[in-house]
Amino acid sequence: MKNILTILFLLVSFTASAQQIKVVQINADWNHQNTRLDLNELKGCAYQFGWLRHQTKSIQNELIAVPVVLIFKDDKLVKKYEAGISLKLNTPFEEIQQEINAIKED
């Protein structure tokens, strides 16, 4: 799994940034209506969105639900939020922002 997450990070390929915290959201085309549009408002991190179809088969097979939001610090996965049976990510924006703030304090 560690290798798959490393590959995921490389495939998403963030632009060069001094920020150490990166947030990635992945969703499927057929579930586009449940894409979180508010995550680009997150503070203290770089944000990237990617479609599931653009990921490798191994990453596609690894993900259980979409959308999924992954938080990386120094290129290591530290938090993962996945949609439930509703295919929506019901985690409040504030909770994700608080997680980023807590990671920055570590």
C-alpha cells in the first residue's frame, strides 16, 4: 500500500511549492456531482484534484470509495477521508481545515 500511495503522489504531480502539506481529491466522472468544490479554499496547503480515470489501474483498484481526500505532509500520507455509501464526502470543510492546522503545528 505504501508503494501505491507513493505512486499516487507522483501521478498527481504537484507543481513545485514550498508548502509541506498537500491535499488531493480524487473522484469519478460518473460521480462528478459529489465533487467537493470548496477544498480549493483550504489554507496552509497546496490543493490538487484528479479524476479516477487518470489514475493507474493499481490506484483505481486500491480506492474503495470516491470521492476521496488525501492529506500528505512531506510526501507521506497522514489522513484519508472517503465517501460513504451515499457517494458523498460528508466531512465538514472546517474539520479538514482543522486537520491541516493540526498537521502544521506538529
